[in-house]
Amino acid sequence: MLQGFLQSRHINFLTEQGNSLTMAGIPSSPRIQECTLERTFLKDYRALNLYKIGWSELSQYTQFVFDVYRNSFTDEQPWELTLDDLTTMHHEDQTYFPHSVYFGFMNSRNEIVGTMKATRKTDLVLLPAEVEYGVDVKQLSEAFNITPNRIWHCGRLAVNKQRAKAAGCSSRSLFLELLFHSFRHITRNPGAIFLAEADKRIYSLFREVGVPMEKIGSGKHYMGSEAYPVVISHEGMLDWIEYYTCDLLVQA
């Protein structure tokens, strides 16, 4: 788990303005304008609805991801997560909320079924790839001829397979939809790139569905398994969005 880099001052001054959240005291801080107190409906998907999760449901969101991770296996071993890890995850999500979009599928009982988040790099946000893998975001942004705030981190990918099955959906289909909406949000920003950490299963899954994910560093044991820092270019995301949209049209 990430340790030692979260700064509590990031979340000290969350204030309500209308139906949105802003950060008082640090007006120069870039933030995601879609951040709201309540969830925002995006799309109905069979028996599920896709939302941008609001501040009021963020704690439920974090707990869901923790529970899925705790019951998952990596490298044939269960993830050994503790309540301290849950506290850290809550802190991370609260800290990053003004700079992130938290996507979540929910069923008719308002239970979360699948999740993924996209977080924009800012001076107030240290990404896991920076802390755990030593990725120099300045060098990375220069390599792609962009500024560091065009780097987006994606994480909190989790699907409850039992709830998905009960709703008549596969975990794979929910993963693809979450990926599509995350990519679409990121690519609204000119030149923006995707940065994340991927273990061998996630890396293989991304490549299997046609996402041009590339490793940019050595692997290390992180979040329960061997994982690598990875990037996806702006063009790579746009190409995949087009491919995925065309595939949906063919299936329709």
C-alpha cells in the first residue's frame, strides 16, 4: 500500500458551492468540475446504472473496492489487506476526490457492482507510479510533449462478479464499459495520457482487448502481486475508443 505521501491538508477545506465541491484556500488547484455531493447518472446498462460517484457515497465506494480486493487472489495467494490499508484507501480517495472522476455501476438496491477512477496529476497529487516506482512525471510529460497535468492515473478497478452475474452482466463487459468511459473522459483533455500500475493479469487483459498498454519500468511487488508502471498514449486511447464503439455497433 502507499505510505508516507498523503498530505491531510489536501482535504481540510472541502466546501459546498451549489451542488459541487471546491477546495477553499487553494484556488489555484486544478480540479474536476464534475465533482458533486450526490452521484450523477451516466447510462443505464441492462439491470445496472453507471454513475459518477459523489462525495456522499465515496466511503461506500472505497469499502466496496477494499472488499473486492480482500477477496481476490494474486499470484495464487489472497491479498493480505488490513484495516490500516482500508484507512489509507479512504484517505487516498478523499484526498484525490477534487481531482478525480469515480465511476461506479450500481444495481437496483443501490449496491455498487463495479468501479474505476481517473485522477488528474496536479502539484497536490503524488501518483503511485511516482512514489512506488520512481517515475519522473516531468520526463514522462516531456517524452509525450505535454505538461504534467495532462497525465491521468487510473485505478480502483474492481468488479463484484456475483452481483454482476445477478444483474445479467459479465465482469468483462463491465470492465470494458468502465475503461471506455475512463478513456473518453481522459481524452477530452488534449494530449492527455494514461498512467497506471498493472500486474501480469491486468496487463494481459488490456492487451487481450486491444488496448496498446506499454511498460515503462521494472516490476516490483505492489498491492499483492508483481506489477509494472504502464502508459497508454492519447492516440492509443482514441484508437481503442473507436474500435470499442465500432464493435458495439456490430453487435447491436
